[in-house]
Amino acid sequence: MAGVRPENLSVSDIKGRLLNIAQTSHYRLTLSVPDRVRSRLSDLGAIDYDNISLLCSEANLPGSSLATHEALSDYQGVSEKMAYRRIYDESFGLTFYVDRSYNVIKVFERWIDYISGVRDPEKYKSPYIHKRVAFPNRYKTDIYLTKFEKDHFAETTASKTTLDYTFVESFPRDITAIPVSYDQSQLLRCNVNFSFIRYVVEENITIQTNEVRDPIVTT
């Protein structure tokens, strides 16, 4: 008979199963800004791009679905779904704390400026100006996000697992409105939505002996 039989679990078994849950607050973003976009930021001086990655306070990991075809005539009275294509979300969102030099805003504004053909902001103030959108291979880049747990650096952990996300051919699609107000001060945040082709998830397991297994591609 199919089904799960009731079993007597000890308190330690229950704790081991239910308290070993992943948490949302441990991850690391690696933002790779294209070289041509960095050259547009050269007039601003040295920008710490690693610090901008650390300022990422929230990330919405995208999802995916399967497009299906309905088969009606294979079996009498049976309707089946057949998958024929995987569909990825159109974008993924990142939220950044804004540093007091506003480098976070500058980076993404200049990135979108480069994509949309804004070369001289002063000339762009004119209502009549020509523009030329950049080639995709000059503004797209891979963005990486690693999901880990708080005991990842603990020496007592026997094995450590991370999920490494690669967002292929990404670029900022839009910057959402950034509200400012005379009300009680809050941390200023910048929300950016990125377009991408697909994402790939790789599992990386590190054993206590510092042996690293080959990544296992799951998508």
C-alpha cells in the first residue's frame, strides 16, 4: 500500500529536520560592470565596485516555468500536458543601499545612459537631440549571486553547500522611483531591475578537508 507510515520521532530527530532551515539573509552579489560602462564613469574617480556589491540589501531570485502543449487524442478520455519549452522570468530585481557619495545611483544611471546613447548629459538637456543605442555585446554582462548559510565559515561544519547563480547576459532595464521626503529619515535605497537571457544554478559542496567537488549544473 502506497503512502507514508506514521513513525515515532525523537525530539533530536525533529530538531535536526525542522531547525536546519536555510535563511534569507546570507548571500553575496558579484556585480560585473562592463568595461565600456566603467570608462564612462572614469571622470568620477575610483569607484569601489566591490562595495557596491556589498550594498545590495535585497535580491529577488527569479523563477521559471514550462510551456506545455495539451494532447487530447493519445488516449480515450485523457488530457495530457507535454512540456516543450522552458520560460524564464523577464527580469530579476536588486535593491541597494545608497552610499553618501551616491555612487550606487551614478553607476546605474551611467550604465543606462550608455545603453540609451546619452554621451553628453549637458547636450541631452535639449528637447531635440539625436541618440544611438549601444550594441548589446557592449553593455551586457554576467552577474553572479552566491547563496550560503551563516555557518559557512565555521570550522566545525563538516560540509558546506552554496548555490551559485549566474544570470547570463544581464543589464539594468529600469531604475524604479526613489522617494525622498521631509518625514522621518530612513535609509535611502535604489531598486534596479535587470533583464537577462537565462539563469544557471550550480551546487558547490566543500568538505571539511577543503576538497571542492565539481559543480553540478541543475538548470
